[in-house]
Amino acid sequence: MDNTTSTNDATSTTPFPAHDGTGDAARATPSPAKPAEATEAAAPIVDRLIKRATSSAHDAVDGIAAKVSSVADGLQGGVSKVGDTRDEWVEAARDAIREHPLATVAGALVVGAALLSLMSSRRD
């Protein structure tokens, strides 16, 4: 005797379990016989989720770009100020050398003697 029940082979080609359509299980899961309908029903939801994700990503990128631009502008301004300060110091040093050439040479000799003294003390 065969204890197996026969099923309609045309409807049993899906790997999903079938139910009789009663109870909460019928309302909770879509019918496996209508996958095209389930796909069509999910398409607008997926489309909304994709649009929301891309919008959030664009907003995040725009915010980061604005912050980077502001930092770059600040750095560029700082570099410009440093360049201006350097130019002012060089010009002031040139003026001081022109006004006091002997003091400049004497200062250079003192700095040279100090460096020579430091270097010779390290050799010992």
C-alpha cells in the first residue's frame, strides 16, 4: 500500500509550501502561483526606497562638498597670508641689511663662531 497522497503535478512545481488559503498564513504570504503580481506590487515600494536612498546620498555628498570647499577656502586664505607675511619679513630684513651693513656682517660672524663652537664641542 502506498501511503503518499497524490498532488496535482502542475501546481507542485514550486519549492514553496502550499496552503489551503485559510487563516493568517494566507494573508501574510503572497500566493506562489502569482509571482508576477508580487513583483509588480513590490516595484513601487522598491522604487521609492531607491529614490530615498539616492536622495540621502546626494544630500550627504553636497554637505561634505560644501564643508570641504569652506575648508579649502580657509586654507587658501591662510596660505596667502603666510606668503604675504614672508614677503614682509624678507623685505624688512633687506632694509635692515641695507641700513646697517657692518652690524649685519658682525652678526653673521658671531653666529658662525657660535656654530663652530657647538660643532667642535661635539667632536670631543
